[in-house]
Amino acid sequence: MAHRRQRGLTAMIRLERITKSFPGKEGAVAALDGVDLSVAKGEIFGVIGSSGAGKSTLVRLINLLERPSGGDVFVAGERVTDASGARLRALRRSIGMVFQHFNLLSARTVADNVAYPLELTGDYGRIEIAERVAALLARVGLTEHAQKYPRQLSGGQKQRVGIARALACEPSVLLCDEATSALDPQTTGAVLDLLRQINRDLGVTIVLITHEMDVIRRTCDRVAVLDRGRVVEEGPVTDVFLHPRHTATLRLVREAEPDSGSLDAVADPGGRTVRLTFTGPAAHKPILGRITRENLVDYAILAGRIGHIRETPYAQFIVSLSGRDVAGAIAGLEASGVDVELQGGAPFAAIEERPRHVV
């Protein structure tokens, strides 16, 4: 399947023809198979897939915690596939990592956990470290918890410590491996808001690994869908979420919004059944009613969903159209910025040649 590609953006991370295999009882087992991926500087990029799809392996290749079996890894335009020694240490300092289970040092206070990577470098004095830690704890909202120990914190607070620690050495890239999967929904929302704020304020490129489409919908600019070690779909989140093309993507969308399955299963033999997608300002305008009145067309809404993808509102409906000038109504909807698909996924224009509409 052809992927939707970014254009005109400076790549911070680029993976080319990446393969990764692990030894198994009956020979090598492929975790990644020919992955090509590009993450633009300053964006929040999501990688989503079911358990075993290869997500965690992929993210660990970016900072070379895992070495690829084949292919190349580029960070900030530099090929780092074979980096070692001082070059590898510098690479890992430029890439912070946030883990699913926090990975905090239980014998250290919150402040000392955040200070730890700064101490390891040997490049910072005691006063400089203290000032940097204080600023980071203020950024993640934990100033008053500086002298507590991890056991005294909630899950969300622990993850905020993990984020502050990952930012300690001022990385240009932040990798988040299932960073919210151990949290409740409310805390997940707060952590995702924090990551978006960090992205806006600091310009840090964020790669977010998850198995939850709702996390992608609320947070990311673009997304790649991983299935059995391959990227099967890639593009802007709005496009992938509202118009999934691969069965793996459809499954993930339906898990996030169980009722969305009805958008693919409804048919009405009494009229032309279409999927209408309104995004941005169009989601709040009475376009459907106006267009159908103008064309003397009746409509019945058979299924639908509304919501937001980041700050962008959307509405998506399955609608049965019947009456005098259905083709003219379709043309009017498209001219008003509505995406129109015949039920089943084919664009309306690909099915029949529409007559010219005369008002």
C-alpha cells in the first residue's frame, strides 16, 4: 500500500529500509521488515499498532538501544547507525526517553531523579544542576514535591518526574514509549496536555508510541500505523483517523470509537448512501440542510460521530440521499468543503459522471 508522505518538511528522524530480527527457537524472527519513516523537526509523531506490531523495537532503534539488522538511522541529518563511544553518548543526550513504567530510582528524591542525568554527564556544577532541576520541576508542576520519594507519588506525578528527567539535558527529541498506558483516563489527558505544551514551548520533536488511537487523536500531528513489522499507513492524523484504508487502522479506530463500526456497515437501498466528513469550521455549519434544500433532496442520517482531532472539530455521517438532484447536492457539498465518499469507500465522482447542476 502506498503511504501518505510528508512534503516540504525538515526531517529530524529518518529511518531507511530498517529491518530488525531477533533469534527464535526456529530461527530469526522479524520484528521490523523494511520500515521507511520520516519525522519532521518540531512535530509530534505517533506510531501506533497492536501488541507485537514492533512499536517498542522501532522507538529503541532511534537512540540505538537496539541496533538495526539492516537499513540506516538518521538523526538531525546525520547517519548514526554505527555510532559508538563519545558519538553515541552525545546522541543519547540529544534524545530523551519517557517509559511506560516510569523507571524512577526509588532511593532518590524527585529532585535527585531529575538531577541524575545531569550528574552523569560531569558537565554541570552543583548550583547549575539545582537551578536546572528547579526549572524543570516548575515546568511539570511538581515544585512542591521535590523532596518526596517515588513511592509517595501518584502514577501521573511519577510520569511527570520521568518527563522532567528526560528533558534534563535539553534534548531535541523526546521518545515516549507507551508513556500513558499505565495511567487512568483523566491523568492520561493531563500528561498528553503537558507533552503538547512542551512541544509548543521548547520545539522538541516528540515520537509517541502507543496502542491507543485516542492518544494519537488527541496529541499527534501525524501518525504511522505499524502492523506485523511494516508501516501500512501513514499521514496526517485527521486523514488517517477519518479515512482509514488498511484493516489494521480500521481495527484501531473501532477500538477507540466502538460505534464507528456502523459507519462502514450501513446501507439504504432506497437512496444514494454516502459518507460525509466535515472538518474545521464546516463541522459547525448547516451545510447539509442548505444544500439539500437547494437541490430538492431529502436526507436521512443513518450513522455518525462528532468530536475533535487535537483542536480541529470534525463530524462524520453516513447519509441516505434521495430526491430530484442528488448529483447536484453532492457537487454542492464538495464545493462547500465536505469530503464525500460512496458507502464502501469509493469517491462519488469515480462512480458516475454528474450532470451539470442548473440553479
